[in-house]
Amino acid sequence: MQLAVIGLGLMGGSAAIDLKKRGFAGRIIGVDTNKLHAETALHLGIVDEITFMEEAMGKSDLVILAVPADAAVKLIPKIMDLTGKQFVTDMCSTKELLCQVIKYHPKRKNFVASHPMAGTEFSGPWAAKSGLFDGNAVIFCDAEESDVRSLAVVRRMYEALNMRPVFMDSASHDRHTAYVSHISHIISFALALTVLDQEKNERHIFDMASGGFDSTVRLAKSSAEMWSPVFEQNAENVLSVLSTYIRKLEDFKKAIQEHDTEQISKLIKDSNKIKKIL
Amino acid sequence: MQLAVIGLGLMGGSAAIDLKKRGFAGRIIGVDTNKLHAETALHLGIVDEITFMEEAMGKSDLVILAVPADAAVKLIPKIMDLTGKQFVTDMCSTKELLCQVIKYHPKRKNFVASHPMAGTEFSGPWAAKSGLFDGNAVIFCDAEESDVRSLAVVRRMYEALNMRPVFMDSASHDRHTAYVSHISHIISFALALTVLDQEKNERHIFDMASGGFDSTVRLAKSSAEMWSPVFEQNAENVLSVLSTYIRKLEDFKKAIQEHDTEQISKLIKDSNKIKKIL
């Protein structure tokens, strides 16, 4: 199988590494408008060659689109126009707009909307690594819009990445990911901003940072290029979750203000129920 | 050196394990009002014997107080009353109130207020483990109130735990920890509450949770027994940080509401500056 990977960052790069290593792909053709990313991916052996999108698609059986959500929405109609017998999938964190954009495209059946639930706070081909996807879920969205052969090929691809399939419509996907992924990033970004505000005066705060702070602030290292369009495309859901989240913080604030030990303990114990699920 | 550990949870238990293993303490005498904790610590070999506080102190050269912040404030005057030639230290996450309570105690010089910046989201003697403290900072508060010999012994103890010393007054400590530790816990508790609210209807959110969510929600497994008194004792600082934090979230909310891509990107890029420090 010849594979084209458009976007050679963390996601596309990591997929390329394992799909080659595990025998799913024979040859991998890389595409990236960022010349440094493209050359690095080639230099690190993540891809076998670098070329333009048209040529990469012409040579491939399967195309993975692994670019930020705003670029994906712009590129996907063009990619579908270039599609002949190829199968196409994507790895975007938002799905509703992407699926809308090509809803009536004559080649829609060749496309499988997918979101592998994996990642790190790092980006670029230097962040790509083997094993990134192992053991996590991959969400297939609006799978009834893809034909059986497209879906079969893309499912086999994610099997090679050791991911378990979950199926849902793209609207549900966007609602769920607002809760389990997008809000976590906003939480971390805001924490970093809060601490950085203070740090202007008090440098040695950071001398004291331990594991608890590290884990809540980790995602604040994530890139604006990737996350800004995600929040924009999923604005309605993200705003709804963010409002609920701020209300929960206000509950804590009120309980602490009123020195209401019982209520503080109740809030913590209620939140501890997450242990039963995760 | 004979060591008494009062409170055989994560902190006291982990200290006991490494101080014995690394030869700092010969015999370790444990005290815990929770019978199950006491018996477990003895059964797991974390302590050599279990007894009452009075007896444990009588037999010891150094006493570690490792109980929740509310219990610590109640116990510390009694412990200082029982103090003869012993040195006493604590491991509490809040310091100002604790230090106030015994400010004029005739044995104040035998006490060293310390806060090892380490921990996990788990609690109880079953969570205790070797290496918990290694490589982190320990904060010594109001060290000028302790005499030279007390401080020397407690510093040697933390050297055995591989911690690097940082010195500050207890008020600064409480202000800093509000930023680098306490707020992280509220952030996680509130995230868990937000997602659990939603989960009533939508069970499979959790099927989708990946590493990003796991790391921001991890601390929500932390115990109410430990954290509720911390927020109460450090209310003023925690409320100030929480207000700033909510303002940062409102900044995100506004930018997303207004589809202001540039502002969303700016907020993310500003928060990315945390990379330079952590």
C-alpha cells in the first residue's frame, strides 16, 4: 500500500512511523507546505519522499490529511476533487464543519472522517514518535457517508495503530470532545497565564512547582496553530462547557469565601467520583 | 536516630520508607488515630512499631508531623508541650496559621516548619512509596524561628530524601503555593464536576478520554480530608488566584464568542511562555 501523508507534524508523522514499521504501508509520500517540516520528516526517515499534493495523491492508495483544523477545511474540497480511486481520511479534532464542507461532494464516499484520540503537548515532525496511538480510541464520524471499502481500509489502518474504533455522528463527536479534550486545553492555557501574570514579580514560584502543577499545566505548551481553529470551529460546544466549568469554579469560590468546610468537602468528594470511571 | 512519624499517610509513610532505607533513621515509631492506617503501616513494614503520641515522642529524637492541615493546627501546641530535647518538623501544605499557633511557645526553637513539594493524587499508607520526594524542593518557613541544631537535623533529614532546600517566610509560602499547587487542585476538581454533570446522560464520553484529559483531571482523585482544610486555611490567597484564573477563562470565552482568531492565538501563545520556565 502506497500512503500519502499531508501534514508531517506530531499526528501525521507518528502515524507514518508506525504504519511503515508495522507493515501497513510500503512507501510513504509526504506533503507539507512548511519546508522545514518536510525536510525534517525526510531527514528523520519518517517519509520516503517529499512532493506536492497533486503528485502525492496520484501515487497513493490512501491519503491521510493531518493538518490543523482550519487548513483541513480549506484543503478537503481540493483533495476530494483530486480523488480518483484513492481513499482519504483525516485526523482533525473537530468534525462537523469538515463533514459539512464535502457533504455533497461526488467523491464523499471515498472519505472517512476519523479522529484518533491521542497526542502530546509537542508539535512538528520532531515530536512524532512510535506508539503514540497505541491503546486509545479512534472516533469514526458519520461512517454511513463512507462506502464499505473506504471504511474497511481506514479501519485496517487504525488497527495497525492499535486503536479501538468508536462510532458516532460528527455533531456528537464535537460535543463530546469539547468535554474530554478541548476544555482541558483551555484550563491549562488559563493556568499558565495566571501564573505567568504573577511571575513578573515573583520569579521563584517556579522553584516550587511540583508534579501536581506540572500535570495541570502540561497542555499549555500546545500550539496555537493547532488549537486556535479547534476552539473556533467548535465554539458553541466549547462555550457551553466553559460556562459550566466557570460555574463550578464559582461554587468553590463561594464555599471558600464562606469558610463552608462542609461544602468544600462535598464538592471535592463529588469530584472524586471520577475515580470510578477513569 | 529514633524517628516518630505522626500520620502514616502518603507523606509520612513515604518519608518513613526512605529515611529507614537510606540509613537516616534506625527505628521508626508510628502514630495514627486511624486504626486501619496504623495497622496497615505496621503490616507493610513502613514503621517498626505503633503507639500513642506521648509514648512515641518520649522515645524519639525527631518527630515528623504529617497529618492534614486542620489536624496539624490542633495537634501542634500539644506536641510542643510534650517536647523536651526532641526536634519537631511538619509536612503541611499551609504554613502561616501553623506557625502563628506556636509563635510564642517556649519550645518554638525546637520546631522547623517545612513543606516538601511532592505528592500524588493517592492517599493512605498504601499510597506511600520510595522515591516520592527525590529531586523536588522542600520549603523551610520562618527558619529564623528555629534554632541552629533543629534546622541542621531537619535539613539532614531532607537531604536523605534528596530534596533541595528553599527558604521563605510562611506568608510568602502560602501565597506561592496557592499558585503552584492549590489552584491546580481546584482546577481538576472543577473539571471532574463539569464532566460528571454531563456524564449523567452521555456515558461514552469516557470512552474518548485520552492523555490530555487524564493529566488535567488527575488531581481530582485527591482526598477531601487533606485538601479541604488547605483551601480554608489559605482562603485569602486561594481566592485571589481563583479570581485571576476565572478572569483568564473569561478572556478565552470572550475571544471564542467573538470568533476573534487573532486574540485566541495570542492568548495561547502568551500561555506557551510557560515552556521557557518549566
